[in-house]
Amino acid sequence: MKSKALSIVLSLSMVAAALTGCSVSTDTGETSTPAQDESKDTGTDSGATDTGTGTDSTDTSTASADEEEITWVFWDDLEASTDQMTQLYAETVKRFNEADNGYHVNVITTNLEEYDSKVNALIAAGDTPDLLICNPGPNADVYVDAGVVQPLNQYLDADTEWKDSFAGGMFDRVTYDGDIYGIPTNFAAACCFYNTEMFEAAGISEVPSDMEGFLDACAKLKEAGYTPLTCSASTAWCLSMIAGYCMNREGVDTEALNAGTAHWTDDNCVKGVEDLVAISKFFQDTYLGDSNDDATAHFYNEEAAILIQGSWCIAQMNGNSTTIEDKCGVFSFPSVDGSIGDMIVKTDNVLMSATTEHPEACVAFLKMLTDETAQKATAEKAGKIPVTKVEVDTSKAPKQFGYVSDLLANLTGTIGFYNESLVSVEAGDTFDNNMVSIVMGDETIEEGLQNIEDFYKENAWK
């Protein structure tokens, strides 16, 4: 999906350039941003972001007799989560329900790993929620193609101030045949987060810019007694995100693969997976069983030196650690030749049911999710990139936010997550699962890529 994603590069650079007062050095992780507000709530708590129980939790507030009630299904526990972005969603829900607007949103929550299954079960049972949060790509494609969700153009066109508040390109990956089906709420980029103290102790004075330098840095970290990298293989997309970067850096084009003009058995695909396998040699010993939350915790608990993850993890790491922010630097995933490569990016999006009986209430909630209060907090508290043109006070934002913004200001192109850029959800799962199997040693690189090739022959290239 590179062609769609590229259209947001200019707007991202403009957003990053607007974040004045923040001069970043990704070599040291230090910034000349004015001193941060030491009194701000860090959200530190011992609770895990993912409850892992597999059970649902629902917003406990209730609508009054004269209020119009809507439902929103969400992928985290608004009550228990320590993730600062989830906490901001909870604050917006509370603000909406306390407003004198005649509306009330009831939130149905589940853990991330079971979210898609939960939503699909609700739809199959005829209980489609009025609103659902969704990743772009095949996940959204399914709901659009099945007519489960509806276009939102009429509501955006009816309020041009709201529509014009969004940064350019933000609707691209939720637009189908000219119709906008989702409202983005925040923006994230996949980066390499690193512990500056561990890098210094290992004698690494500059962050690596190419694959050779990256592997050399990992070797130095290991020699110095540190776990170089933390990753999750049990949460397959975490590992496949790294695989996607490796494939991109070796020149693999997902659009050509989807169209059948390139093949998974091509040399550049083989080289990309070879890079992945080389990187995996530096993972923590428990990566096979660790969840995404476990892997992230290894980083903010200072048990590993590097975490390759989306910038949404800023809210999670800062919400669980009072010390990681001051020793966390950020750099782009290395390219093959040291040049600035494409960056994996995505938005969180909220879609509206095609059968909702309360469209006005839904739109009112969508507007509050993207109003100035919510969007400023997205950056200044959670460290994610706002989707609107809101002015951000970078002195209040997490330090990592400035580092990510600095990278975005200099990027040359963007790509989607691989499991959101292939021809179908099943294709993404096939890619994810085979990358895990290759890294585990259950199959060779050639066998794994042939499995994906065979899937495409049977399901995509007909």
C-alpha cells in the first residue's frame, strides 16, 4: 500500500515542522526541549495493559432515561489499563457522558488479541456495535465490503470545520472509491527505541543507520552483558513488523506481490528474511512465549536495550515506568545502505455501523475523539501523533514524542504494516505465521516463502 501511504509524507513533515521548540539528537537521546512539567501524571501503575483474561469489561456508567445510548467496542480495558492512550480514551468517554448533549456511550472492551474475534461474533449475532475501532487495510476492507459499516462523507461535508481540521492524507487508507469509512484518532510510526545508558556502556556512540551497523551494535550490547533486542513471537505481528521492515529495505514491493508481478520466492524476499533471521539471533531468550506486553515490559524495565515497536508504546512504557523516558532514544529502522528508508505508519480509526439507529450521537462522539482537547492530549500526554492540525506544546509532551516527530520530518516515504498491506487478512496471517516458523527454525527460509507463494497462487493470483 505504499502509493497510498506516500501521500501523507508531506503532511507528516509539516506536522513535525510545526512542533516548535524541540531540537532532537537521536545519537544521545537528549533534547533541548524546555523542562517538562514534573507534576504531570505519569500514569505509573502495576497493572498490565492487556488483562489477558479473555473476558469483556464494559463501561460502568449508565445512560439516563432520556439519553440516547450508543455502543463502542474497544481493544483495551478502559478501567484497568496503565497505557496512557487508553486512559485518554477513557477520559474522552467520561467527558462525553458528562456533557449535556443528550447522548451516552457504552464501551464494550476486550483484550487486543481477542478483539477481532469479539467484533465478528457481535456482528454475526446481529449485535453490531454502533462504533468500532479498527486498523486500516484488510481488517477494514472486510467490514466495508460486507456492508457492515457506512460512509461518513455526509457528516464530514456537513461540518467543513471538522473535516478541514484533519491533517492531509489522514483519510487515505480508510477511503474506498471516494467514500470515507473511518475517522482516524491518532497516528503512530514504527521505530527503534533504545536505552541510551546501555548504548553508552557498550561503547556505541552513534545509532546505527545501516543493517551492518545495527547488527554490530547488537553484538556489542551482547558482549557488554545486555540483551540487545526484545520482541514477541507469540504475538506474531510484532515479529512480522520487523520482517516487513527487512523486506522493504531489500526492495520488496507489496503492491507488485499483490498483483502477481513479483513473487515471494524472488531473491529480494529471500534476502529480507535472511536479515530477519540475523536480527532474531539477538532476541531475549523468552521471545517465543512472550506476548507483546511482555516484550515491551522488558524494555521499560531495562532488561533489554532495543525495542522495535510502534510509537503507541510510548504511552505504555511511560505509564509503567517513571525512569524510562529520560533514557529512551529513538532511531529509524536501519536501511541496507545507510540512507533514510521508508517508515511503517498507521492510524487508529473508528468506523460507524451501517445499521446504527443513532448516527447523530455517533458523530458527536467521533467529533469529541478528534476535538482540540483530545488531540492535544494525544501528543502531550500519550506521545502519539495527532491526526488534526492542533497546535502541540512540545514542552508538555513525552520526550520520545519529539524524537519520533524529528524522524517523521525527515522521512522519504511510508509503508503500511505488512499484515495490513497484503491482499487479505488471511494473507497477512500466512505471512506472520511463516515468519515466526522460520525464526523458530521449524522451516527454512525457502520453505516459508514457498508457503506464502503457494497461498497467493491459490487465493490471490487467479
